[in-house]
Amino acid sequence: MSYDKLPLEPLFAKIDELKPQFISRLEKAIAIPSVSGDESLRPKVFEMSAFLVQELTNLGFDDIQLKDLGIQPPPVNDPKLQLPPIVLGKYGNDPAKKTVLVYGHYDVQPALKEDGWATEPFTMYHDTAKDILYGRGSTDDKGPVIGWLNVIQAHRELGWEFPVNLVVCFEGMEESGSLGLDELVAKEAKQYFKDVEQVTISDNYWLGTTKPVLTYGLRGCNYYQVIVEGPGADLHSGIFGGIIAEPMTDLIKVLSTLVDSSGQILIPGIKDMVAPLTDKEDKLYDAIDFSVEELNAAAGSKTSLHDNKKDILKHRWRYPSLSLHGIEGAFSGSGAKTVIPAKVIGKFSIRTVPNIESKKLDELVFKFAEEQFAKLGSPNKFKIELIHDGNYWVSDPFNASFQAASKATQDVWNIVPDFTREGGSIPITLTFEKELGVDVLLLPMGRGDDGAHSINEKLDVSNYINGCKTLGGYLHYYAKA
Amino acid sequence: MSYDKLPLEPLFAKIDELKPQFISRLEKAIAIPSVSGDESLRPKVFEMSAFLVQELTNLGFDDIQLKDLGIQPPPVNDPKLQLPPIVLGKYGNDPAKKTVLVYGHYDVQPALKEDGWATEPFTMYHDTAKDILYGRGSTDDKGPVIGWLNVIQAHRELGWEFPVNLVVCFEGMEESGSLGLDELVAKEAKQYFKDVEQVTISDNYWLGTTKPVLTYGLRGCNYYQVIVEGPGADLHSGIFGGIIAEPMTDLIKVLSTLVDSSGQILIPGIKDMVAPLTDKEDKLYDAIDFSVEELNAAAGSKTSLHDNKKDILKHRWRYPSLSLHGIEGAFSGSGAKTVIPAKVIGKFSIRTVPNIESKKLDELVFKFAEEQFAKLGSPNKFKIELIHDGNYWVSDPFNASFQAASKATQDVWNIVPDFTREGGSIPITLTFEKELGVDVLLLPMGRGDDGAHSINEKLDVSNYINGCKTLGGYLHYYAKA
């Protein structure tokens, strides 16, 4: 791929020069244990929002706002628990420039040294031999959030004009269901966000550990529950075993018909909705850097359903899957309990892809499950429900923002990035696309082995610093597009 | 059935006369919340043992012992938690008389008013209109335990010689797995219990609400777990769904092959071990007082697998059943969690009957489950294990103790009792039979609707007082047999 290179060397050199300051800024952010899932640490989440406001102020942002989201709805221990605010800010307001919104989150997953961390999770540890920064939030998502701020600092110190108007939207509840975010985005679409032409999210990861990626697709998820109900209360299997129709027996029978051990969904009609694989798309997978070994390493087992890279990637990204998650109401402890559960609720979900229509999928699932139950001839009561759904997302990897990000990546890393999709969902992607009516770009900073929700979360210094260069370079290329 | 009646009227009259004292004694016992499953109430279980020692002393028992069982093994909150003692006592020591051991338990199930009790569970409430005594432990098992003491008091006040030597064995952990009891019985078989010729247990219930029963059979129980293990840790279904062999899929498939919705066990070879139904046995069920409506009322639903009394009773008592209890390691909460559980453990048990050999059953179950898993062609790891087993028990309803109990029942209730079996297990029955080498009689006091482990547990005054008469009369008939 050839393209007109922009003269970004001075920016990249400045970012290199500021590396110690950037690492120090991230260290300060990691030191604030802004765990949104731990009520006792809620003040720290607020402290983190204040830290960001101070940083934005220092960098010359305008119209900085802390959007109050009110009280956190139940279940909570403290009925007056305040949701952390969404931090908004604007950098630049030139009608001649494009306006880009960048989203990130300043809350983090829980972390305790006792969980198996090699170092204190909220004290950044710089392993200088490997040049890796360890700490909760390093890669998810404080590194990228701070990265955007670093890019602005570099421009200011260079005396360069910023290439776009930047709007930041940083939330503090991403790890706890993004409560209040959808409503805020909808409300501000025609107000605070009215000039936004593009949204960039840096909150995912490279597929592997060596090659940068740009992400243009996500699977959706329809989550169902199957309820089978019989006796008025849990019964003793000694007294009632053999004489009462047991809800667990029926539920297990129905769940067993949904998917086979090779991962094939057995519900008719779903496959027919999946967009056919074209030769062009098939070839896309050839270039992507991935292997069965990488999957085995990530899963911690050699239980892959496919023996080659391409099938793995296709089944992660472009085919639906069905997972059985568990059963509510049955015995779930260790040891032995001789209960006949009176009401059991099986949970499963289907990951959706183009062109599965969510409502049509629900119809097929409901009809099939009801048929399977009917076959059993059981006197128990049966119900199937959708708990929640979220659509898949696919963007055009050849649009202006993806191409700008690709050029910046090549400038920084000297390699054409892989254009990847992800198997999971990032619901805010769809919210921004729908509410603002603009393209969204997923531009990850960290690597696939960063351990975002695990112990010893890390961000390689090379990813952090080159990530800042890529974020900055991307804005320049996008401004010219 | 005709028999030589013993002149027991004076005893029965004395028991009627002492009714207020007997109710008061039970009230005092109920007032001690001896819940063995609640560590914070452990001192109350000890208090209950002291109450019994005082009663036994007052009644003239000899060689009263509190058998220390040591520290309760984990899992416990308090690592020094003391097990409640087993209370032993002897009443009479005449070599010319038969020696009968009576077993009961002085601990109770948990109970809180908030669970839905109409009255305070540990304050006995005498509903004089219905003549029912409400309170935790009233029927399970303080009523019967106190019943034996009442019988002795009545004899003492009459100035009657007691017909047998009585050995009492009252435990305080029955509702929590009878920890330590088996070892104690084995140890005392040739010591404290060396003269025992017969064991009588009053810790079960009439089948229904109107007709006395004597119980001569119990089903056994073999409890299994099926373990399917794949990834090294729980995985995200977005990232790994469709590319990894999911342990839940395999487990559900295997569990679905074990039993069908009509209650038929699908594992080959088990049916062949079940003792054939003879015409003689088949006829036994005709006389028994029971109905489909009673089953529906007990289950709180109209989900019976059989439409007639005889099939229900046979499937509860003399045929095996298989119940799926639940899954450990899978998602079991409410709501939605998009997890692929790494290791899931399915729990199921089979109720056993004559002539199922426990070891042979294990072999059949293991072989079948392993075959079913092998069919799946899954790369996951599979294991099936027995968690615990307990044999079925069947006695001879025509032996001396059953016939004695039958005569006493006819004297008191003016009806021939039903000879019944039970679907559940009372493991101590087998322990006594095995360790002491003597016959065991199950002689219930309460009714089928007493709500032993439920809210509003009760004992009808007629069952309590007539129960005392039956216990006493039984000892007289047995002494003469």
C-alpha cells in the first residue's frame, strides 16, 4: 500500500522526548484505584474524574463538564450510591477543521495483590529489562485515555496547530455496565456532540502480540433464558424421585438440542441468515497474523474446535456461536445435595453476525426450543425469554478514518496493520454510531496478551509510546482525508 | 388380623391423664433452638443435650453418658467448633428381659419467623381448636424423643414394671449429616450396645394423614458427579465462542442421555437388577391409603408421572429413580453472564432398590457416561465419580418387632397399620443393622403433612399422645414375643 506520507517526524520525536513524562502521567493515573465495581472504592472513581479534569484544564481544554448521572440503580448496598460522572471536554473549536470524538473509560477492574499479582496492582511497576509497565488499568483503559492527552501535550510543546477539533468523552462505569452512558450520548447527540463527525475508541487490543490491528467489526449477542417450572417448592429426591416430572430433566433435554460439541448451532434457519463468505473476504484472513498455538495459549488448553488460523478467525468473527452459560435455581454448590429443584432457568446466548436479524433470530430460537420441549410430553411449565440483545457492528475498513489510521500505523510501525474484527461486543460502538450517525473507528493501543481483566495487567512501553504516535498521526491523516 | 390382646388399658389411661405434663415437656424441648446447621446456635444444641440428661436422671436412668465427638471437620467458620455429644442412657438391666435400643435426634432444622411461620418457631403454639402443637422439632424429632421418656414416666407413676431394658441413643447432628454417629455406633457395638437385641427408630412419618404406618423399607442412594474440563480458566463467550470446545455443551449432552422426561432411566442394565414384582407384593399396594391427589398436594403441582396410587407407590418405594440435581462451576446467578465455564461438574443421583448391587451400578453408570462422552468426539477432559453411596434397606414386616408394633397400633388406633416403605434414606438404619447385627423397626409418630423440614412444623396432639401409647404398647408386645 502506497500513500503520501505526512511529515510527522517532529511529532514522533517530541513524543519520544516526552516519554518519561508520559510514563509518569500514566503512573499517577494507575495509582488511583478507580474500581467501579467496588462500592467502597467509589470515592476513588470520583478522584480519578477530578484527576482528568485537572489534566484537561492544564492542557487548555474548553467547556470541561462533569456530567452527573445520578444515583446508581439497584442492586447496590448503599441506596444513595452516586454514579461517577462522565467527563467531557473540547480541544479546539475551528469550523474549518473536522471534529473527532474520542471515547475512553477511567474506571478499572478490581485487583488485589492476593489474586496473584507479582506487584502491587495500583503501584505502577516499570520492568525496565522488558520495558513493560505493569498495573491495573495500564492497558484497560488508562493507557489509551492518557495517550490522547499525551498527543495534545506533544503538539503544544512543538507549537503545532492541532489537526482537528477534539471532543473527549471519558466514562467511569465501563467495567460495570456503562450505566447512564447510552442516555447521555443520546441526550448530547444534538448538543455537546453536535459537531462530531467521527468517533474513535481505543479500548480493545491487538489480536496477537506483534502486529498492530485496526478493528472494523464486532459480533452482537442475544442472551436467552429457558424457564422450566414444576413443583411448588424444591422437593426431596428420595421422596419424589421417580413419581414427579423433574424440571431439570426437561431443561437439560432442551438445552442439549441447541448446539453440538463441535460448536454447530442446531437451531434451523440461523445459518441461512449468515452473510455468505466471498472469495474476497476469505482472502482477507490469509494476511492476518494468528495461529492455533496463540489460541491454545490464550485458552490455556488444546481444545480448539478448528485446526487452522482461518477457520478460527472466521468462527470468532463472522460466524455465530451458541454458548450454554449455566442454570439458575439448580444445586450449584460443591458436594452432594439430594434436591429436585422446583424451578430451573437455563442461560444461553448466541453471538450474532451479519446478516442475522435479531428479531427473526428470537423467533427461530423460541420456536425451536418450544418444539423441543413439546416433544418431551412433560406436564411442567415452559417459557423462553430474551434477557438482552445487542446488535453486531461492521464498518468499512476502506473508509477515511480506517485508511488514516492505517497510514499512521505504517508510519509508526513500518507495517500494514491487520484489519480485524472481534468476537465480543463493545456496545458503546453501536450507541455512538446510531445516536451520532457517524463512523466509528476502533484503534487499539495494547497487545492481545495484556491481561486486561486478569492479574498482572500490563502495557508494553513500545505500545504506549508508539500508540501515542499512532493516535496523533491518525488525527493528522484523518484531517487531510 | 387377630391376636392376643394385652391388658394395656391402665397404661393408656395414665398416658391420657399425663397429657398436660407431656405437652409441657415437649414445649420445654421446643423452646431450645438446637439448630445443628447454624454454628451460632451450637451452644443451644449443647443445652438441649443437658436438658435430656436432666430428664433421663429424673426418670431414673443409669449409666448416662455424653459421648464427645470432638471438633467438627471443615467446612466450618469456627475451626474449633465442637460437635454436640451423643446422649446415651440405660433404663433397666434385667438379664431376663429383652434389650431394645431407641434412637432419636435432639437437633432440629433451622427456622425463622420471617421464613413464613405463622407463629414463633421456637415457642410451641397449641392450637386448641384443631388440637395441634406447632413448633420447630415438634414432629422431627423432639416429639418422638420425648415420647419415649413419657412412656417411662407413665410406667413409673403406674408402678408398673418396665417390659424391656431400654437403651437410648440420642444424637445432635442428624440434620447436619450425623457427623460422628457411624463411628460411635461401631465403637459401642460390643460395649455400651452389647446387649441390644432390637433397634427402634421413630424418625419418619405416616404416608398420609389418617392411617398409621410401619415402615419396612428404604431406598438407597448413589450420588455421582460428572466433571468436564477444558480451558485453563473461565473464558469470555464473545472471544472464545465458536472456536473452543465448551465443557458445558459436553456436560449437558451427557446429562441429557441419563434419564427421560417420563422418569425412565436410560442407562442399560439397571432395570435388570431390580427385583421382579410378584403378585403377592403387587397386592400389598392395594390396601395402602394414598392417592394421586395426596401426591399433588405434597408436591404443590399436578406434575405426577403416574395416574394411579399403585404406580406412584411402586415408583417411590421399589423402583430406582435418577434425579439431576445441578451443576457446579457454571453460571448460577440471576441475570446474564457471558461466561464459558472452564470446568463444570454435573450432579445426579440414583435411588436404589433391591436387588441393585451398588458396585455393579457404579460400573454401569461409569461405562454408559464414558461412552456418551466418547461419542461427542470432544477434546475436553471427562471424569465421572461416585460422591457417596448408601444401600437400600428392606426388613421383614412379619418379624417379631413389626408384629408387636402392629398389635400396639391396632390397640391404640383400632386399625391395622399400612406396611410401607420410603423413597428416601435413613442411613442410621443400615448402620445399626450392620454394626449391631439386629433387626430395625421404623415406627413413626407424626403424619405425612407435618412439614418436618418446612415452615409451620407441627404434631397433632392425637399423634403425640396416641404415639406415646403405641411406643409403650409396642414394648409390651415385643417383650412377650
